[in-house]
Amino acid sequence: MSIAKFITFEGVDGAGKSTHLAWFAETLRQRGMDVLVTREPGGTPLGERLREILLNQPMHAETEVLLMFAARLEHIEQVIKPALQRGTWVVSDRFSDASFAYQGGGRGVPLEKLEQLERWVHADLQPDLTLLFDIPVEVARQRLSNNTSLDRFEQEQSSFFEKVRQAYLARCKKHPQRFALIDASQPPDKVKVDLEKVVTSL
Ligand code: TYD
């Protein structure tokens, strides 16, 4: 029996990761894995209530970080660790790299504060694999423009997303063994071919 893995999907809003995540999880299931799909912020009843606040209520950047990590702690303890322990693979739509990218890169919260929270909340847990859907900001913006109800993050300017993108790429560079960089500007079928390779490597 394979040891269950923890896999996270990351990228700027509009990169298309959510669509690919559903397909990726289904592919793992077809190969016989028991798979749990979850998301951040969210993934627990408390986390989903915090998500509602985080996505809609203006707040100080560091309040935002603290609430993200509060939701995350609950998610890890209630959902992620129990699943991995019973042999279920966990695929999460976002995790801590999003805090480094959005709150760190986008909002300018100091890296050292984020690292402190990361150590506090999950010193003993990191994703086995993180798929980073990278895309030029203008292309991502174009995709979002069809969307009628944009949340507090999606309403940010291109300059914010440029900083988010660069912070993601910096994380990827810092942890090359954990990250797989996916070119999300390709047509969906090409992205699937890349994901298929990732599944095979697992
Ligand atoms: P997202 O994952 O894009 O969901 P949807 O596809 O339903 O819009 O929305 C979550 C938003 O939360 C996204 O804009 C990024 C933001 N976010 C952070 O800023 N920091 C974090 O730590 C996490 C997990 C998400």
C-alpha cells in the first residue's frame, strides 16, 4: 500500500487551478487512491466561516494572516492529519504558500512573521508536493473578467497580483524539491498532459 501524500495546488486567481484540481483528484482515484479534496481558507465548519469573513470583510493585513493561519490550524488538526493517518491522500486547493504569496508578497507582511506562524502551526507538516500554476498576470486577469462576483482578493489591482506571482515563484525557487511548476497559460489539454506526468511520477 502506498503512503498517503499531501498535495497542494497554488497560483494567482484566474490561473485555472480549481478546474485542474478536480481532474487531478479524479485521476488519482482512477488509479486506486482514496482521495480527499479540500480547500483553504476553509475545509472545516469554522474554516468556512472564517473564509466568508476573509473574502468579504476589509481588515488589517496582519489580521488577515492570523485568521488564515487560525483556519489552517483547524484544517490541519481536524481534516488533513486524520486523513493522512488513515491512508487517504489529501489534495488541497491552497495552503501556506498562499499566505506567503498573498499576505507576504501582495500585502507586504514581513517574511519572518509568516515563517514564525508556519513553525507554530505546522512545524511537523509540509506538502509532499505543491503544483504551482504560473501564468502572466494579464492573462489571469482576462480570465477573471468573465466573472461577475469578484471577492476582496480578486478585486485587487494587477500590481498586487504581480507581487503575488513573484512571491510564489520565489517560494518555488526556495523549495525546488517540493514544487512542480506548471505553465498555466497553455491550453487546458496541454496542462492536463503535464499533470498526467506528475501523477505518473507519484
Ligand atoms: P480561491 O482559492 O481562489 O477560491 P475561488 O476559486 O473559489 O475564488 O480563493 C481564495 C482566496 O484567498 C484567493 O484569492 C487567495 C486568498 N488566500 C490568501 O490570501 N491567503 C491564504 O493563505 C489563502 C489560503 C488564500
